Amino acid sequence: MDINKRIRKIFKKSDAEIPDDGLLEEIVEDLKYEHLSDEELEADRKRVARKKVIKIALVLIVLLAIVLSIFYFIDTTTYKKVNVEASVKLSDSGNSNIGYDYFYSEIIRYSREGISLIDKNGDEDWNQAYSMNNPTFEKSKTFAIVYDKSGTKVELLDKNGLVKEYNTKNSIAKAKVNEAGYVVTLEKVTDGFQIICYNTMGDVLASLTPDMQEIGYPIDGALSVDKETLVVSYMYVDNGTISSKVKYYNFGKLGDSKVNNEVFSKNYKGLLIGEVTFVSNKRVLLLGDKRFIINSGVKTIKEVANVKIPLNIKSEAVDGNNIVLLLKNKDKSGYRLNIYNRKGSLVHSRDIVRDYENFDLVDGKVLLYQDKDFYVLSTSGYVKFNGSLPDATKCIYPVFGVNKYISVTNEGIEQLLLTK
């Protein structure tokens, strides 16, 4: 009996009164499987399920290929023009006593009298007043500080404004803030320096007073995100040669039984390590004048990279995935820009002809700028832009959207779009 007669028999109706297509398909499916055994039905269900999985996988592969193609196009395309999409005037933007930076994709404006966070339309999100002689701004991904260099005041900030205002024990030579809001300071005391860690309430987590004759002068320090590991670089002189000593201190269980919580120490003869940075909770970058070292681990410290730096460093920028060095050429004018990955391997190198005063690494883009000159290079090595801005910039950074930037000028704020 053919399928139509079977359907008529079921409904005892004419062809014209056959149910709609959806119901008809269900009936046909039921009739198709009614003669199969349970094992055959299970096998058929698995076959259908495999087909669905294959179809979904193919669709996802196609979608991924499209997305990757779009990102590749965006990453490799060079743009030659800049359009000002919108602008707003700021009454004090031309004041040379005011500093600018960016934080949470908005503008930080700071001076001796206070600090504020401003959106792209010139409106203040918050404003914090203080009095400082030499305000210095530092930030991590989640927290920022402005501190009075050679003074004692610290303002700890997040995206909502003031977290805590406190005073340090001694005058501040240098300060850093980590992603947990903990601040490491290098403070001047009568017979040398102290390294002090403050928590988000301004309380002292740890304090170190190194013997300058035995250990050396502290140059820089950094605290891990979990607030347990402090790494400090000391400078000392070894038979007339400037050298460094790097020490790890642990304030968790690992360091409880150790003298001064010290769990690791290593000397680097002939190398001045001036910058210590946690690139992850367990990975530390030691940036020296002649080479950089990457250490990994907490219980056991392992050197995963030791890379010679071929030229003198002019500027450096670091994020979780990249180490970017701007190096001064020896035998010719201009600079050399080297990009290394988090393992210390060189992934790109190129000459930079012009002299740029400002250098930054933001969202996978290397930014160099001075006055109207603006240069953008992706960390994969593609030039995104090399040309002039409409107006001289004091601070410029990318924001959400393709090729969109915010620039602070002497007149105010400009929203820029790079175009072909």
C-alpha cells in the first residue's frame, strides 16, 4: 500500500482533507519507522544525530573562517586618513601643568590640585581633590594611583573614583599599583631606602629595610596579583662593575619559615635590572640594560628566557602577551622597535625613522606619537597608520570599535576614525 493510501486509511478522508505539511511529515516519519526493531531505531537515531553534529560543525567552521578573515583584514590593512567624528572643547586642556592619561577607556586628567575621569564628551565621571607638589600617575588594569613624588600622599583609585587616600611612612621615590589595588613603594629613609607594600586600606602588608652594604640599593619592585610574592631588584657594585641582585619574598605559607620571608635570590653580574614586572601571577619580567630575563614559578623559580638586548633602550612597554622595546640605533639615526612574545621570542623587528616622544602599548597596538605625528603598529607587525593627526595630541588611545581613537589636544577632546 502506498503512503497516500495509508494516510487516507488513517484519517478516512479524501486527498483534499489531508492534514497540513507539518503534521503530514510527522505521520510519514512514524510510518517510516514502524517496521524497524529497537536496535535499528537506535542506530538510525545515532546516524541522524551524527549528521546534525557534522552540519553544526561545518557551520561553525565557516563562521570561524569568516570571523578570522575579518580580523586578518582589519589587522593587516594600512589606513592613511584620519576623520574627526566629533569634538568637544575643554577650557584647561592647553594648560601645561595638567597631565593626561587613559583609564577604563576614558581620560584621566590630573594636576597638583586633583584628579578626574572624563568621558569622550568632556563630562566628568568623578573628581578627587588633593594637594600635591609633584603628582605622578601609575596604573594597572583595574586600579590606579596618583602619588606625590618626594612626598607622602597616595590616592588609590578605581573606575568609580577614590578607593582610599593615605600617607606613606616616608617620602616616596617610586610607587606601583597591582591589579588587586596593592601598592609597592620605594621610600627614602635616613640611611637608604625601604620597600613597603600597602593594602587597599593603606595598611602595611610588608616592610623591608635592606642593608645597603650587604644587599645593595633597591631599584624596583613588584607584587603579584595574589599579593603573596614580592620581587625586588637591587643594585650593587662588584669589583667596579654595576650588577644586580634579584630577591623573591613570599608572604604566604611558603615564606613563613624563611628569614625575612626570602625564598629566592640570584645575582646578575654586569647587568643593571631597572624594571620588575609581573606579566602574570607566576611570571616575572626582569628588564635590564643589556638583556631581559623571564622567570616563572612560585615554589621553584625557573628561568624561561634570557634575551640579549642589542641596543640601548629608549622606552619599553609590557602587557600579558608582549614585550615591546624601542631601541636607539648605534650607527644610524632613528630607532629599532622589537616585539617579543611572553616566552621571550622575537616576533617582529623594524626601523622607526622619526623620533617620537610618547610610546605606548594598548590592546595589541603599539602607539608612537609626538605633536601631530602618529604611528600605529599591530603586535603582529603590520603598520596600521603612519601619518599626521588633525591636531597635536597630548594623549591618544584606541577605544571600542574598528580604528576608533580618542585624542586629547590643546583645544579639547577629539573622537577619531582611521580610514583608507
